[in-house]
Amino acid sequence: MANKNSSTNRKPNDEKMLAICDDPIFDYLLNTLDELEKQVESFRDTAKKLQEDKQEILEKINKVSESQAISDLTEEKKDELELYIDRLCKRCITVELSVITVRSTHQEKAILKIKDILKKLQADIQSDTPGTRDKITRYLNTCTTDGDGTLDYQFQAILLDCAAEDQKEVKKRLQALWSALVHSEKSVDELSKEFS
């Protein structure tokens, strides 16, 4: 009687799951897709790294073009270097990379709020606004799961509404802003030493 009841009470979905688990072809295809997913993520990470490399190269070329050493050269040598710099810029710009993050409407609104916050931080660094260092520290603490120190819960609420990829990118941007802030403070310190 018990056996009859157990077979009668078995749901169609249970039988489907048992059939799937015993299907070697399904297992093979599932494992193949798992491996392909890893390759896709690796591919996206590589593309993002190449985007960063492109930006760094363009910044280095720009620094060379604005170097005082170039202005001290003869016109003939300056023209030669400017042509070289122009050629390098054009070749670098022709490499186009785009990694699109798929977002829901809610996530899109959240990342727009984050972008506004990051723009404000950048402006605060440039204008040397008091409290900027503490604000960036709180934001960075909020981005780290086991971070010590004070958190910014309002920022955290917005960040948690963002896509996982965006959350990683926000942390990178904040670290870059922190480096810019530290560099800015060091420059001010050096100027203070020179004129003290």
C-alpha cells in the first residue's frame, strides 16, 4: 500500500528531474556550457583590461606631447615628433572596444546615481573640498565586504541596487579617485616645502 501511494504521489516534475540527472548527454552539454561561461567571463575581463590599457597609452602619449622637453627643441625636431605623436594617437584610437553591461531599469537608475556621485567626488578633489578624503574612505569601506571603518549606508543602498559588474567597476573608480587625491595632496606638500 505504501509503495502504491509513493508512486501515486510522485509529481511529474520529480520524474523529469530524475530523468535529467540520469542523462549523460545532458550532463555533458551542461558541463560544456559551464566551461564556455568561464571563457565568456574571461573574454569580457580581457576586453575591459584592453580598454584600460588603451586609456593609459593615450594618457602617456598626451604627457609626452605636453612635455617641456619638446618645447625646448628646434622647430624641425618638434614637427617630426608632433607627426609621430599624431600617428600614434590615430592608430590607438582606431582600436574600438565595448563591453556592455546588461541592466534592468532599476539597475540603470542606480548606476546613474553612482556616476553623479563619482563626478561630484572628482570635482571635490579638483577644488580641494574639505571632507573629500573621509568621504572616499567611507565609500571604499562600503565597497569592501569585510571592510573596517565607517560605512556610508546611503551609498551602500544605491550600490546594492547596481549590477554585480557595475559594483566591481565602482570600486575600481573609487580606488583611482583615492590615488588621484593622494597624488594631489603630495603635490601640495611638495609645493609647500618649496615655498616655506
